[in-house]
Amino acid sequence: MAFQISYLGQKKSFEHPVALKSLLSDHHTFIAARVNHRLRELDYEVYYDATVEFLSKEDQDATRIYETSLRYLVAMSLHSINPHYRFRFAYHISRSIFLEFIEPSTMPENLPSLLENTMARFVEQQLPFQRLIMPNEEAAALYQRLGMDDKLAILPYRPEKTVHFYQCGDYLNYMYGHMALGTKWIDTWKLIPYQGGIIIQYPRSETQGTIPPFENAPMYSQTLQESHEWSKITRADSISAINAFIKEERVVDFINLCEAKHNRMLVELGEAIHAKKDHIRLICIAGPSSSGKTTFANRLRIELLSRGLQPIRISIDDYYLPKDQAPKDQDGKPDLENILALDLDQFNRDLADLIAGKLVTLPTSKFDANHQPKSLQIKDNTMIIIEGIHALNDALSSLIPKDQKYKIFISPQSQISIDDHNPLSLTDMRLLRRMVRDKKYRNSPPEQTIDMWPSVRRGEFRWIYRTQEEANYVFNSFLPYELCVMKRYALPVLTSIDKDSRYFPTAERLIRMLKYFLDIDERWIPSNSLIREFIGGSCFREVED
């Protein structure tokens, strides 16, 4: 039976299944395609009426496929250089991948140039990636034979009965995602030796398919390293290791272990701020969306109260301008991520007047009709806590001397992986948090959260991440057990998205990540836990409501 395919501004009829790549005269330009909104590799065969959108490196989904394929190319090249090398990939600073060596523990001095040349040679040879499928039992035997203990450990948690592999020559590996057709498509990268490993940069959709300039971020890098070291020490650096806590019925230990880390960081902060109590008047807390800023600010306030300090909180949200006065984004909508959407002059004056001991009438929230104005006057030793995406931006508090400000950057910074070659996305973890929270507290459909996410991300890159290196302290808000809990809330939301929806590729990717985690009963999670901000049951929300 004949069917029609619409693609690249034309519509054609076909009698037999047709591979996507055969529709292109120069398919090297494209990485993948959406077929009726479903993400497909270019060797996928269409046999039904379809609308096809071919994806270049300017598309976010294509960028992910490029990055997955690039990790495969790097791993294959390292195997070619020395099959006994053991290494791991992690997402890192400057929107890059970090290559860390496990065996040998010290990277050979000439390896970066050797790796560069080997990758270039494989690209020049235009080697195809061939997709294979084998039963789990055969995959287990293969992993054992190849010494892939990390992949063998995660296999029991795979709900499917088969495993997908990609073969290139005699090299086999699986990167848990869609792939390009072969090495020809993965021709752009930068390798930068960094802290005993290699930073791997690649084209990004937010920079129109180009590699963004490298931006060193020592504080962020140190936080990621500390996160990885803590995960290794506590045996929580992979999904299989996390699941082991649950299988061994050590859930209570695991939850409290993770919460203890947050408690320790809060104590460190309390000590640091108390040591400067005679100088600090303003505590600024900033971080990207769904980092847990509100719960953290409440817990920090209590930590400081326990040290005899009397901090107060002021909401930046009360200083938003009316929407018709806010700057417009690229779509012509009010850009509430923009710092100029705030009444900066009023906020600065109110902060300065409060610190000077004057009586100040705070404004009412533009988003809460029940919010009533209140007058406030504080003592000369009272600290003010502010939290929001712009809290570390000096334009927000330009009238306050720098030595009177203590800046805290908060973000979930995980170094958990599926296996050594497949790290979990930090951004996807925050998207899950936001999706669950939006559904629970705003009854927002997941499609709406996914639709807003690119705009949120643009605002983060423009306004937030650049302030992290100016922070006095970086608080890692990730809890290694949280995805075991989030799974229960997120899966019903994600599976409600229709498979023909343009939002389904995102839902499918998140489902693919969550499916490996075992469930945790949330009853053991403390009411003041940061994760309660998203799943419900927070003692702070109960008090505020």
C-alpha cells in the first residue's frame, strides 16, 4: 500500500519501506530525524504516512546524539590505542565531557595527541556504526569476556530482555542512546588536557551547532570532584551501587547517609558565616531552576538561629515589575528570567535602608493576590537572606559593600553514571524535579514544563552560571537516593505524554534513565529534606501555607 512522506519542503509517495538516509542527497549535514515527532536514527525505515524533520547540530536532540556518538568514538579510539585502558566519562565544566583514567591512574603524557590522531583517522575512514541486538544472557557473557564489569553490574536492572550494541569494525559498546550513522558524522571536537584527564568539547545547540569557547570554572570543577570522591567513598557512584543499598535492605542507612552530607555542609556554612558575623549583613543564595533554593534558605536560617544569629528572609519575587513592563524574550513574551524584570532600584534602596536601621515597607508580590505589604525594621546585627536566580548578581545589591555580602551558589551536581562510559545528565535531573513539582503544586501538565525548559536554560546560561565562580560557598543539593524516589512520581507524569506528541522524545529519554533505579519508600525521608520541596511533605511548605 502506498504511503506519503513529507520532508524538506516536499511530499512524495512510496510503495516500499524507505530508509531516512535515502531521502537525502547529502545526509552528512544531518545527525538524525524526527518522524511524526519520534526521534529516529537515519537508517530507520519509514513504511507509513509520515512527516519527517531532519536534525542538524543546531537541534538539541541532535546535539545529544552527537555527544553520545562522540563518547563512542573516544572509547573506540582508546581501545585501539590500548585495550587494557579503563576510564570513565563525566559531564563537566564549560558544557563538556571529562575523560578520567582509572587504569592507569595517571594519564600517559602523550595520550592527548595520540587520542586526537586516532579519532581523526577513524573519521577519515568513514566507518559505519552497526546496530546489533542480543539477549541479555549473551550480553552478560560478552561483558564478562570483555571485562566490562560496570556494564555487567547494571544488566540485572534492565527491564528489557535484549540489549542493543553498536559495532564499529571489531569494537563493541553501548552508549544507552541514539547514535549517528558512523564516524563521518562526528568530525568536530576539542581535546583539552585538564587536571590529569581530558576535557572533550563538542558542538552545542545553544551555540548554533558550534563549540562554545572554553570557560574555566575552578570552583565548579572542585565541587564536581568532591561529589565524585564522596560518591566513591560511600559506594554510591553508579546506579547499580545505589540499587545495592535497596537490595541489601539498607534504605534507611542510605537516606540518612545522604542527608548527613547536607547537614554537614550546612554546619560548615554556619561556622563560616558565624565567624564573620560582625561584618556580614546580606546572605545571597542563587542557583539554576529546581536546585532547592527555598528549602535550603529555610534550613540555613535555622542553622544560623542555632548559633544565636537572627536572620530574616526577604523575597526577591516581590520586586518583579508588572509583566507589561518586563523585557521581552526572543519569542516576544515577558522574559521573567531577565534581571531587568526586577525593580532593581527599589530593591537596592530597601536593602540599604534596612541595613541602615530604617523602617521599610516591603512591596507586595505581583503573583500572589493574598500577599499583604508589611513594614520591617531590623537591628544592626541582623542578617538578611535573599534567594533567587539573580541573588549573586551585584546589580541586585550594588548599594551593599562586598565585604558585607556572603554568596552561596546551590545546584545539584551529581557524578552518578549508568556505567563508566555513560554519565547521567545533571540537567535532566533538574528537569525531573521541576516536572514533578509543577504537576503537584500547580497541576501543570508535563508538556508545559518541557516546553518552557529551553527558555529556562537560556536564562541560566545568560544570568546564573557566570556568577558561580564568585560564590563564597557552593552547596551541592543533589541527594543520591532521590531518583529512586522521583521515579514513583515522575513515571506516571511522563507516560501520560502521547507518543505522537512533539514532547515525547524528552519523556522517552527521561523514562530510559529512570527505569534502571529501584524504588524507595519515601516514609523514611525527613520532612525538612530538600527533596520534599518537589515531592511534597515539606515541613517548610506546611508552615508557609
